[in-house]
Amino acid sequence: MNKHSQLRRKLFKRHHLHRWQPLAALALLCLLALPGARHFLEASMTRHMLVQFPLLAGLGFCLAGALPSAWLERLKRWNGYGISGLFATALVLAILMIPRVLDLALTDGRVELAKWLALLFCGAALRLSWQPAGWLVQGFFLGNVLPMSAVVGYLLESSPVRVCNAYLLDDQERLGQRLIWITAAIALAWFAALIRTLMRSDAAAEQAGTTESAAP
């Protein structure tokens, strides 16, 4: 009875969180859209790419949880094994890493709006694509995005001139260094998760084999 009550409590908490998560994400999105918050994040190249970008993608990830079941079923047909969603995400990120895009986002409202929508889309696409993709497609996706991010980080760190007119050279170098470190951390975290999953799978297979051999 106690276990049953705990299970019901966990399911209730999960349902409650799933219900309020999109609303909280929408409220935070409105907060980030305020001129003061937006200008603070975009005043630094480092905050622009390493704080605002992930925040918007994370909000898109949360908002995707509010999609109706009928929409999700239609998206599954278009997004088999998460390939389409991850490919689109990689393409969008490649475009947003172009320094000229950052400059235009600061001066052209249309580019700024497109950037926000693109990052929200990336977060939603990751939520809908990551699990269906499996380890193989995930590895292919990261094998393209992470080296690209590392190269961009290296170019930003080593460039003797500013690549963005709106940002200073020291801010550019700092972004490059942190981008390289974050890229390495993501790669290590993914490999660690892969190894842990493989080890658990091997342990489960060995246990199943031992059980079968011990059976009369």
C-alpha cells in the first residue's frame, strides 16, 4: 500500500510539473524579451552566445511539452528516428554561429526575431528528436555540431581582429575559450553516458545468461 501511494505521488508530481512547465517557460520568455534583460544579455558576446542562446533553446524545449498529442503524432511521421529535427537543429546552429548574424541581430529587429524563433525551434526539435534518435544518430549529430563549435571557438580565440563590430576583442577571445571548454564537456558527458549504458546492457545480458544456465 505504501509503495502504491508513493507511485501515485510521483505520478501526480510529474503530471503537475508537465502541466506548469510550459507556463513557466512562457513567463520566462516574456521576461527575457524585456528591453533591459535583452540588452544586458546581448551587451556581451559571451552572454549573447553562452547565456541567451541556451536559455532560448531551453525554453523551446519546455514549450514543446505543451504540444497536443495530435501534433506530436504528425511530427513523428516527419521526424523518423529524430533525423529531420536534429539535422534542422544543426543547420540553424551553424547559421547562428556566423558573426555577421550576431551583428545583424543587434541592429535589425527582423533578424533578432528570426534568431529567437530559430533558437526556440532548436530547443523544441531537440526535445522531440533526442530520444527517438538513439545513440547512433545522436553521435552523428554531435559529431557534426561539436567539431563545428570547437572550430568556431578556436577562430574566435586566435583571431587578431574583431569578427563582430559590436563586441571587443577580449570578449571575443573569452567566448572562444569558453566555447571550446563547453564543447569538450558536452562530448565527455555524452561519451560517459554511452559507456554507462553499454556497461549496464552488458551486465543485464550476463545476468540473464546466468539465470538461464541456472534454470533446471
